[in-house]
Amino acid sequence: HLPTALHSVVRLPGIAVMRAPPPAPRPGPAIQSIRCYSHGSHETDEEFDALWVTYFNKPDIDAWELLKGMNTLVGYDLVPEPKIIDALQACRRLNDFASAVRILEVVKDKTGPHKEIYPYVIQELRPILNELGISTPEELGIDKV
């Protein structure tokens, strides 16, 4: 006779092998055929821009809301349009020069390897920067640190 452990591996004619029944399938979570993050309507680029322009132009925006908005905006996989970066106006209303410069630093970082985008953004913002007295990180010399 073969040891009992080998009965389940080797099948010999005339020897009955007792096997345990296969385990019953466990009920699992229902499979969803939709992505959880893709529900609802999709906004156009113009609607997206208008949402953020309106947010940053709120007359009663405070420093926390400004930073929360900028952090949320930075989390998107995009370089904000110059009209959104008009949030610099909110920085000036709050007398927050450091946040204004930080916004410009973040925009430069978001452009990644596309070196032509940041100069375009600065060119578009130049009138606002001059009007508000906001220097770019390059003008302050902190881009080399």
C-alpha cells in the first residue's frame, strides 16, 4: 500500500481515494462596471477656468481659502491658465507677497520639461505683476537656490 498522502497525488487502478470537496466560493463584493470617479457631468475648459476665476475673485476670500484653492489647483495635472493665476490679485488683497511668489514658483514647476510655457505665462501676467508690485522668483534671485 501507498502512504495515504500519496493517494491524492497518484491514482492507482482499483484504489479509491477520498478527497475533500472543493471549498464553497465565498460571496464577494459586487463588481461595479463603472469607475467611481467618473460619475457626473464633465466640465469644459471654459467652465473650469470660470470656476477658479470666480473662486479667487471672491471679495471675502481669506488666506486659508487662497492656499486651499491653490493647493487643490496644483493637484490637477495641468498648468493653470494665466486668467486663473490672476489669483495674484487675491494675494495682493490679503497683502500676502510670499504666496504670490510661491504661486509663480508652482506654475514654473508644473510646466515640467516644457520650458516655453513659463515665459509665456509670465508675459501674459506681466501687466498684473507690474500693477501689483509682485516680483518673479527669477527677479528675486530665488530660482537658483
